Amino acid sequence: MSFHRPHVKTVTGKNLTATAFMERLQNRDGEVQSKIFTMMANLRGSKEYFAKLGMDIKWMIKRLGPPTLFVTCSTAEWFSESLIEHLKTANKDMPNFDKMTPAELCCMDPVSVSIHFHQKWNAIFTKLFKDKITFLFGVVEDYF
């Protein structure tokens, strides 16, 4: 009986066994570390993800100077009549949906709330920062 042992391919083209990979990881091998950083930088919420965001901001400041405008937005989902009506319509088959508070409706359907937030943010962002006609805040060179 035979079985296949997994291998990891490296930049140099050499295959690594899992044991060799772990040894290189424990020895803080630069090639392995950079590969893991690159992979984890795309995983939202990871330490590497936030490190990459920090580097992006530092490069933006170095290139353009300090930020000149800060905007904070909230969807205020519990107070959005259109969202609450949509949630009631979309979830009318749920028992006692008509007696639920806005907070309960939002918790019950986080996907719809997320889509609503995404669409609302895109509309606000497009109007405030990307509109080619009004330039409400002037020409925006970059944003984060």
C-alpha cells in the first residue's frame, strides 16, 4: 500500500514535505514568512490583513501628504424605514415578524442588512467622492 505525501512548492522550485515546511516556519525562514504574509493579507480580520492596510495608508501619506478630510458614515439600520419595511416583506413567513423590533429584524436577516449597507455606502461614496460633475469635496486624489 502506498500513499501520496503532500508537498509545498517553493520559489526556488524545490518541493517541501510538511515536516520541512514546519521546520522552515519555526526557523522564521524569509521565503515561507513572505508567502504566508501574502496569503493571510487577503484574509479579512487577520493580523497580516491589518498590517497590509497600515502599509497602504503609510504609502498614501508618504506620496500625498497627510489626510485632509475624514468622513464617518453609519447606515443607522434600526432607523431606516425603507430597510425595516423590506425586512418585514422579505421575512413575512417568520412567526411574529410583525411584533419584532427593528433590532430583532436586523439580527434575523443580516444578509439583507449587509446588502443594504453596501448599496447605501456605494451611493454615498459615489456622490461625495467620485462624482465627476459636482466635486463636493474637490478632486479626491486617493481614499481609504
